[in-house]
Amino acid sequence: MSLREPETYDVVGVGFGPANLSLAISLEEHPANVLTAPVTAAFFERQPSFGWHRNMLLPSATMQISFLKDLVTFRNPVSRFSFVSFLHDQDRLAQFVNRKEFFPTRREFHQYLEWAESRMSDVVSYGSAVTAIRQAPVHLRDVAGDHLRLEVQDTLSGTSRQVNARNVVVSTGLRPRMPQGVRRDERVWHSSEFLERYGRTDTDSLRNVAVVGAGQSAAEITAFFHERLPHAQVHAILPAYGYSVADDTPFANQIFDSAAVDDYYFGDDTGREAFWRYHRNTNYGVVDDADIRHLYQIAYDEDVAGTRRFHYLNLTKVRSVEGTGATRRVHLTSSHGRGPQWLDVDAIVFATGYDTMDPAELLGDLDRHCLRDESGHHRVTRDYRLVTTPEVTCGIYLQGGTEHTHGLSSSLLSNIAVRSGEIADSIIRDRAPRELAHAGALGVAERSG
Ligand code: FDA
Ligand code: NAP
């Protein structure tokens, strides 16, 4: 390799959240790594250190998923990276079991993820945002195969460098969604930035706060405000009549099993539509039963005491937000016509959800080579690889953004252990013929040299 030539890896991962962390472990544990030359992998993460939705690590928030759906267990139940191994390592296994609870707090799960990450830290670079993925220059297209070239920007200095990859795995996560026309600022927050914004604000100044949305984030932030700001009026602005419960009953929960991915992927349009029609309420715009009951109890206790500071504005939407300085006027529309037309608040949080991952922006020109279906979505193989025109022979894999092909678990933790294993298998399967071709070509070169 000449000095000016960028390093080349078998796999480059964009983003190092739980999904690509699970992939890094999968690659390391892959049996082929013992038998042949190890797969070379590098991951780039734009955050300065590992963090999983840090701004929503509210003190008592619990996971929405069993601790057994960790980074590895469903792929390799004897992995040293399991949540049970973590508990054992922390000398907390017995205490955890005594709780008789499947759901750890998000804070504990974050500790687990950090613990696993600290054992894989040699493959990841932090403060490194991937800004583009391109086809590598023609001279690199040798018999060992094509390369993709990634631009990686240092988030502190702004300087860029390049790396080459035989396969890229894009796992950049959900994108915060704001209502059209509403812009974030120091008093208008999205839930994804909640704790950071809250921590930077003088809490004495928060006398009137509002939370928009009827999902898990909205419910958790509303309860947090009510508890932490005893001097404040807390307004919950809901498009729905009431918070709806997240269905986690066992038959419905099967849609998150890895077997359901096959049913979705190989099913017909009617079947796929049924997944969404009947089971959207397992995850989107829904709240844990206990959290709903907690908020209702708050409202009820205030009725009993005759002092109301939790204001529940249902069937209500935000039309616009105006103002500068320390307060904002929020214009409202309520479909029963009884609520206020506007509110003056010191802070408003839009817990209005997320859009799914879309790799198109990173792919830029390369996206022209990625085939799309009739509804304009990327075509994706069962093993999560974008279907491309023949000119692109490298693998571009997705972890996330495959709701249209692989179903409801695409953006969740439910299936990451199995999915990462499937992607690792696919990459390693694809590597074998390339290696043979490369070894053959070298042999020819050596013999003739
Ligand atoms: P994730 O978003 O975690 O990671 C993507 C990473 O890519 C980020 O670290 C980001 O900084 C990085 N990145 C983005 N662009 C980049 C670029 N250009 N270059 C470099 N790095 C880049 N699901 C579930 O199953 N159970 C649960 O309990 C929860 N709980 C939960 C709580 C909250 C508050 C939210 C918002 C979501 C959940 N989820 C969830 C769903 C959530 O999507 C899931 O837990 C994981 O975060 C998915 O992991 P990923 O690695 O795919 O994305
Ligand atoms: P969400 O489930 O998508 O909910 C968004 C809410 O905002 C919905 O009620 C939605 O209503 C409403 N909304 C959207 N646009 C709106 C608008 N313009 N005006 C008013 N309301 C609007 O998002 P979320 O609550 O952030 O949850 C996202 C994911 O994170 C889920 O998977 C959830 O389980 C997870 N999560 C987990 C935890 C935890 O583990 N403890 C905590 C928080 C979140 P409509 O349905 O009508 O669009």
C-alpha cells in the first residue's frame, strides 16, 4: 500500500449504535475468522464516545424489550458479550434475578452496552462522521474485487480522510421528526435532545412547559417534568383522545421474532399490510401500561387535592410556535373546540417521533445504482444488502431503514443479534470467491515474476 493510498477494510460500518456494535461482535465471533484470515473491519461513529439515545436516559425509564434480546444471545447464547455475562461480571446476577423482571432500566442497559463496547473499542473511531460513500477509482478495481471509498470527517477539527471498503454497513439510526413549519431552538426541543437541553436550562425559569405527542417519549417526559418541576404547570398536548397502551401480549409480540422477518419478507403485499394494520400498536404512538396509569393517578390526585398543574389537552394539535427570548406562544387547534387556542410556555418538547433511516443522502451519486421498487423504496435482499446495478459489486448493507422489506423490527433491538449474524455470514460467504480469485492472481504474478 502506498503512503497516499487509504486503508482498505473488508467491512466499514457507518455508525456505532447497538446494531453495528452487535455486528462487530458477530464478525469477531464468526467461525470463519478462526479458519481463514480474519475479516478486517472498521466502524466510524460521529458521537465523541459511545452513547445510546443518551438524552432519553430518564432515571426510571425501563427497556421496552427483554434483557435476553441483547447484542448476541439470540445468535450465540454462549457469547461472552451477553447481558447475563455483563451481570455476572458486575457481580449482580443474583440481585437481578431476584427482581423477577424481564425489563432492566434503560440506564442499566446503557451500562451493558458500554461494557460490551469497551471490549470492542479497537475497531471503532469516535468523533468521525461519514459524509459520503462513493465508488473507488477505477485503478482499485482489481481481481480482489471492487472497493467503495468513504469520506470520514473529524467532527472536532473538520478535516477529512478517506477509507476503502469491500463492504459497507450503514446503521445511522432513526431521524428526529418535527411537525412541518416548527423549528427547534433553545426553547423548542425534540425529545431526542431532551436531557441535554433540560440540563442547559435554568429550571427555575420553567414555570409553564408543554409536551407534544402520545407516544412513550411524550409520556416519560411529561412525568419527568411533573416530578422535577413542582413549581411548574405541565401541559400534555395529544393528537389522540388518550394515551394508548403498547401491546406486548405474547401472540402479538411474535412479530418481533426473527421468524417473522421471513414471513414479512417472503409474504405478499396483503400480508405485509396486515403486519402494520394490526400491529402498529406494538411500538408506534403507544405507551407502557404502567406509565399511563402513573400519569392518570397524577391527574386524579390533583382532582382530589383541588390543585391542578397537570393539564391534559387531548384531540389537540400544534399549529405553530412563535416568539423569541425566554417564552414561546404555541397556537393550538383542538377538534372538540374546548381547549385553549394558544399557550405561552417557557419550553415545549416535541415528542413527535422519528423517520426511518434513509441511506440515500450518504450514497449520493451511488444511489443511482441502487434499484428501487414500484413505491420508490430501495430493493433489499433477504440478507439486508441493497440490490444494485452490476457495476457495483461491493456489498452495501443496511441495519435499519428496511421496514418495507423486513418488517417492524427493522429499527428496534429485537432482532439485531440474528440480523448481525446474517450480515456477517453474507459478507464472509461473498469473500471466499474473491479471495480465491485474488490468491490465484497472485500465484500467477509470482510464478511469472
Ligand atoms: P442508533 O440510533 O442507536 O445508532 C446509530 C448511530 O449512528 C448513532 O450513534 C449515530 O450517532 C451514528 N451516526 C449517524 N449518522 C452517522 C454518520 N454519518 N457517521 C457516523 N456515525 C453516524 N428499541 C427496542 O427494541 N427496545 C427499546 O427499549 C428501545 N428504546 C428506545 C428508546 C428511545 C428513547 C428511542 C428513541 C428508541 C428506542 N428504541 C428501542 C429504538 C432504537 O432505534 C433502538 O434501540 C436502537 O437505537 C437501534 O440501534 P441502531 O444502532 O440501529 O441505531
Ligand atoms: P412515536 O411512538 O412515533 O410517537 C410519536 C407521537 O407523536 C405519536 O403520538 C404521534 O401521533 C405524535 N405526533 C407526531 N406528529 C405530530 C404532530 N405534528 N402533532 C402532534 N402530535 C404528533 O415516538 P416516540 O414516543 O419517540 O417513540 C419512538 C420509539 O422509541 C418507539 O420505538 C418507542 O418504543 C421508543 N422509546 C422507548 C423508550 C424506552 O425504552 N423507555 C422511551 C421512549 C421511546 P400519531 O400517532 O397520530 O402520528
